Amino acid sequence: MAIRGSLKEASLPDVLQLLSMGKKTGCLSVTHRSNFGSIYFDKGKISYASIVNRRDRLGDILMKSGVITQEQLEEGIAAQAHERDKRLGEILVDRRIITRDDLHRQIRLQIEEAVYFLFTWTQGTFNFEADIRPEEQDFLVSINPESLLLEGARRVDEWSLIEKKIPSFDIVFELDRRRLTDSGVALTAEQEVVVPLIDGRRDVATLVDETGMVEFEVGKALYGLVTAGFLHRVGKSTKTAETAAPDARVEEHRNLGAAFYKAGMLDESVREFRRVLDLRSTDAAARFYLGLVHMRQGKFAEAVADFQAVTSSRGAKPAAFHNLALALEQMGRLDEARVALQEAVKRGGAQDPRVLMALGVLHLRAGDAAAADAALMEARPLFTTKVPGAVWFHYAALAAALGGHLDKAISLLGEGTQTHPHAATLFNNLAVALESKGRADEAKTAAENGLHEDAGLPQLHKNLGDLFYKAGQLDDALESYQRAVKFSERLGPDVWRRLGNIRMKRDEKDEAIRCWEMALSIDPADTRLQANLETVRGQS
């Protein structure tokens, strides 16, 4: 369920309360001009929050709180240059510079500060998408939104006053140092940090960046100095979004595009990546992301063109060839997809389970169950998590079944439903496999478990109806079939054929004729049904 609106109509605290009360899981995206923030929820609790193109202040927070020294921070940052897939916090924990408890505590503070900063946005739009989760490497917490509302309201009130003196972050202040010294005024801890940096050249954004403090702390410190008459404005910085260095602008648009993509805001994502390409036409990351967006939009021809542009470069990575193969597969160009996957393997993808799984799927589509089984089994130990995802179990069981190894398929599906108890499709497949082995009661249980997870899956209702039909439980079969065609009217001719048979046995001739006519509209070549239908019509 998507929830969208304007911050003019509903404040962010109100939206947070709504999501908390509804125990929602997903991502709340907040957009204001070129600013973008995300708050992730897990069953109504805040699990993560971030603001695009806002400096990651974890290192600053750790230093400010005395947890690490400047030298330790520099050591962690240097290590991060060689371990780009790891966040700074994880590196500091791995090197035993901080404990995991220290990291958890400081990240919680960072997330709270991000939420407080978003509270100050009174214009813009918000968009909540269910079941979207943060990236795997993000450190997650569990914060009750209610605990942030009081402090957030206080900051919003104070920020409305601060904005009267500091309406934008490009303002440059000059300090009257003699007047400040002569006054003998005691400075706050934040002002003690800010004052030495005020030189008539640094703007507010630079002060925020160099102090390592959050915007609210710097703003409050400057507000006090302005109100007391120690600061006066000397102008604005010349570095704006339009005159910033091209590299900085490219990174800003790229980050925004990636954030929009993760939040499911695909049109906005395309806009940002187009801006990147306008600035740098050869930007491979932007072209790659455009391919991903086009895949999610179902524009597979455009996706193929995007990924081909990326793979044409000498240093193209396996992921580009992998995604090219997926797009080609969707277009039915299986031979080309296989070539792309083979190239992905050559370039290091042999250790990527997603590449091997894609190879397995291609083998399945080509009718080679043995090759599919081999590729999928080779992929299994390569998953970083101990248990593969539900999709792997689906294809691995399918390969086993098509290869004549039904017991292996049942075993895989049994394991899959144990480790992914909410995957209704796996329960459906398990029901079909068990029914094929004559284990009807177990098949019914599997189908019913699947419907408990997803009552809107038409194939599950149809398969359960088949089990009832074969057992002679026609009333139960009728009910299941009716639910199946309610969700998918053209699910298949056999469901309508059997619905007609049941209606005929109940002496409901007109309904039987209607059902059989529907079956023929789906499969006009069924001559036997045509003959039966003509016979029944002649008896009417």
C-alpha cells in the first residue's frame, strides 16, 4: 500500500505516527526540491534513516563523544578506501577500535539526528512504499517514533526562529571578535567549536561540514551569536548547485537517482540519471541504473540498450552482463542471453550465485533440466547467507522435478517452505509435487498453508480445487474454483471445464453452458468440449 501526500497537508510527525500505529514495514521517502531523505520502518518502528548528499557524520559523532581519536578515524577512512563494500562503522569494529555496542549507540544517534533534520522540512512531498528495506550493509536499529516526536517538535519550533536569522546555508558571516572578547559572554560548547572557523569566507554549509556537527547545532550556535550582535552577514558563497564543480554535481544527481530507485520512485530516478548523462555522457553507473529502472518498468528493449552501452567498455563488470542477460531473456532472445551470462562468468561472475542461477533458469527455458540442476546446485554454496532465497528453491525444485527427481523436488520445497514460511508460491509448488506422488492429504495441507500466506494467489485456489475434485468433494472444489477465477478469469480452460462439470452434476444446466463456453473462449481447439456443448444445448 502506497501512501503519498504533501507536507503542506500533513506534517512529517503526523505521517510517522500513522505508520507507527499501523505497524507498517517499508520506506518513507521525503523530497523537497533537490533534497531527498528516507526513513525505514519495521513493524512500526524506525529501523534506519538517511539523507542523500548529506555527509555521513558517524566518524564525527564518534570523535565528538570521545569514543575514537582523530588518528583512529583517519585509519578507518584509509582502510575504507580499500574495502569499499564496507561502511566505516563496520571497519572500526573489525579493527577493534570500537565495540559493536559503541557502533549501535552512535548509529542510533545518527539516525535520530537524520529524522530530526527531516522534521524541519515543511514543504515537499512524501511517499511510503511497503516492504522496501534498507541495503544489507546498513546497520539497523529499532526506535519508537513516539520517542522522537517531543524533541522533534522542540527543534522545529527553534528552527523556525533560527531560519529568520539564517534563511539559507550559503550565507557567510563575519565575527566581531573584539566585541565578543570584551563582552565576557560564556559561549556554549557548540559555539566554542564554531567561533574559530568564522572568517568571513566560510558559509554555513562549510561550517556544518568542518565542525562535524549537525545543522541544528550549528544553526543554534550561530543564531545565538547573531542575536547577541557578534555576527553580521557579509554576503553569500558563490558555490551554488548551478556553479558547483561538475564532479560534485554528477555525484549529487547520481546519489539522488539511486535513492529514488530504491524508494520505487522510478520516474524521478530516470530524471536524475538523465541529468548525470547530460553532464557526463559516458557515466557507466548512470547508464547501468537506467537499465535497472527500465527493467522494473518493463521496458526491456530500453534496458538492453542501456546495458549494452555499459558492456561495450573494456572494464565492464559481471553485473552489467548479468543484467543484460536478464533483459534479453525477458525479450525471448535466449541465445544472446546465454552469451552475455558466459561473458559474466569469464569476468569473475563464476563466484556470483545470481549469475549461476540465471544460467540455470536459461537452461530450464531451453528444456535442459540436467544442466539447470547442475548450475543451480553450483550456486547454492555461494550465497552469502546460509540459506538461498525463495526464488532459488523455486527453480531448483523445478529443475529436479523436470529431470524426473520428484523426491528431490519435494525435499527442496519442504526445506524452502521451512526457511521461507511466507513464500506462498513454494507452498503451491509443494502441493503440486505431493499430489503427483499421490500424497493428497499432504498436498491439501501445503495448499492451505500457502493460501494462509497469500489468499489472492489464483493458482493455489485452482490446485486446491483440483485436489477436492479428484477426491469427489465437489462442493469444496466449486468454492475453490470460483475463488480462482475471481482472481484470474482466464486462468486456464481446465478450471472452467471442471466448473461446468460440477454445475451439470448439480443440474444447473445454464451455468454449466456458461462455464464451458468460457473454457472454449480460452481453448477454441477443444473439439471434445465443443461436441459436448452442442449436445447439451440440443437438450435444452
